[in-house]
Amino acid sequence: MSGNEPKFCVVQTTIDSEAGAERIARALLAARLAACVQVYPIRSFYVWNGETRAEAEFLVQSKARAEDYDALAAALRAAHPYEVPEILRLDIAAGDPAYLDWAARATTRDGAA
């Protein structure tokens, strides 16, 4: 590796419906802000406004360029129904070179390398 390759991250959020998760996934892919988006049904336990909650949700994980995090987070906030959505960036320390090459191609926009 030459050191010029893009750095990648996983950005995750949760949402209350599968339709909402699919809408987010398709929007991120269409904007080329994510190379791949995975959606998992989960059960979340948390405290909100002093009340312990247990809710069915969908975990949405996006593989993205680290440099695109701000734009991706803004897209999530704009599309999200929650007052305070979970938006977390998990940096990828290493990955299979062929997969990361594909991810770089999948997220190339308007002359970006």
C-alpha cells in the first residue's frame, strides 16, 4: 500500500422500521456515500427521558470512506425520524485489499480518487 489509499469506516445508526432502514440504505448508496449497507433486526435496551425502554429496531451499518463521514452523518440526520439518532463512526484499521479496492471504486464520485 502506498499510503494514498482512502481510509474507511463503518457508520452505524438504528431506526424503528425496516422501510426506514431500506430508505436510508438506498439513499446512501445512490449518493455513493457508502459502498455497502447492511441491515439487521435487533432489540435495543436504553434509557430515554428517565424511562428504561426495550424496542425492536433495525441496525444499519454502512461501509464508507472516513473522509465522507461528515456528509454521511448529515444525510443520516436529514433522513432520520429520531430526535437524537445514533450515529457512530468506527474506523477500520485494516481490511482485505481487494475488498477495500472495491469499496474505493464504489464510493468514487465526480473525479474523487
